[in-house]
Amino acid sequence: MSNTTTSVPPPTRTAASRNLGLIAIFGSIVLALLGLFFTAEDVDQGSSVRIMYVHVPTAWVAYLAFVFTAVCSAGHLWGRKHSLNLDRLAGASAEVGVIFMGVTLVTGSLWGRLSWGTYWQWDPRLTTTAFLFVTYVGYLAVRGLGGTQHQRAKRSAIVALFAVLEIPLVHFSVLLWRSLHQEATVLRPNGDVKMDGLMLFSLVFGVAVFTTIFAWLVLHRNRVLALVDAVELRGIDAALEARRAEEVPS
Amino acid sequence: MKHADFIVISWVLSFAPIALYAWRNARRARRLDPFVEKSDKPWT
């Protein structure tokens, strides 16, 4: 049987990562039940508020992913060992963050169609979020440029440390400028949460579920990137060996 | 489209990319596995 068939467990799997994945799947099912069936409709928005249970958690966890990328990048740049594992964690986290931010934009667009009657507006929150998304797509492109693994790590770490500065701009854009997007309901500066009990619970539960999914994906992606780097190094080693063999006079 | 369609599509589009990404990662890992040594997989 081929080693690439789906019946063979991926080499990145461990008992812990498997359990984390099962928790993520079970949590997603519970979240769907809460968000789609058990929570009440909103007084103003009706049933369209059910999009909130995926839209808001993916946005928050995307922020978390980008902050984690910056922390790992700082660890790589200023750490004594300049760990490549921290660089791979930064890259894995940014990839997952881009997926979550993409989900935020798509679900926000669908929610906007229901609430505002349009899929897109060049509103401060929407525009800054799209800009953040494009910035991290650019970060991933920078990671794909040539050079050694340490050159890649240093270059992308610097980009990550600048890119993370956009997050406060996105979060506070609804306060800084006149925006169609509603202001924060939970993370308000005065700490006053304006949400019903079960709705708030489901939202916080959604954040927990997507954080678990994030951890699970990053864990696996980090290991895949380690395998990619190992194969690359082996390829370089093999090429050097071949070159040395050619240079030996016969 | 009906109101409910937007909600269902939102939920499907939230989880579909995540599932696809997880599946692609697993496939990539399986394809790389024959080219690495056990020492390249310290988590095992």
C-alpha cells in the first residue's frame, strides 16, 4: 500500500495532537448546535446574528495568530540560538491566521448583505481588515522567497514585527473613524458587555473552539514545515556530496 | 437567496477551508515521510 494513502496516519500525528483534533471537532459540533439552534434571535438583527458565532471568533483568533507570529519572530530574532523552530511556528501561525482572516472577511460580507444590503463597503473596519489580510498574504510570499533557512527566518521575522502593528488600527478603526460596522459589543473600553447570557456564552465558547482548532492546525503545520526543511537540507547535503565526489581527482 | 441560506453558507464557508487545509497538510506530510529519517521527527 502506498504511504500517501489516507488510511495511513500522517507522520505529524501523535496521541496528544489526535486528542486535540477530536476536541476541536466535538467543540465545533457543539458550537454549531448552540449558534444555529439554541441561541435566541437578536432583537434588531433577527436570525442573521447567528453568523456572529463564526465571524467574531475567527477574527479574534486571527489576531491571536498574528500576535503569536510576531512573538515567535521576536524570539527567533533576539533569541540566543536563533531557533528555526520558532520561525516555522511563526510561519504556521501566519498561515492559519490568513485562513481565519479570510473566513472573517467572507462571513462578514455575507452578514453585511443581510444587515446593510451590500456585500462590501470601503468602510474603515472592512478596509483595514482587508489590508491586514493582504499584508499577511504578503508575509507568506516573503517566506517563499529564495535563500537559506536562516535568511528566510530573519527576513520574514522583520516583516512580521511590522505587520502586527496593524492590529490595533483594525480593532480601533470603528472608534477612530465614522464606520458602518458596529462598535465592539464585548471588548469595550469601559468593560460593559452588552449581550444576552447564552449568546455571550456561545460567543466565548466559539472563541475557545477556534483557538483549539488554531492550536491543532499550527501543531501539524509546524511539523510539516520541519519535514520540508529536513528534506531541503538533505537535498543540499546530497548535492554537496556529489560536488565533492566530482572534485576528487581520479 | 433566502435569509437562512446566507447563514448556512457562512457556517459552511467557515469550516470548509479549515478542513481542506488540514487535509492538504496531512497529505503533504505523508508524501514527505519517505524522504526523512526518524531523527527528523523528534515528536514521534
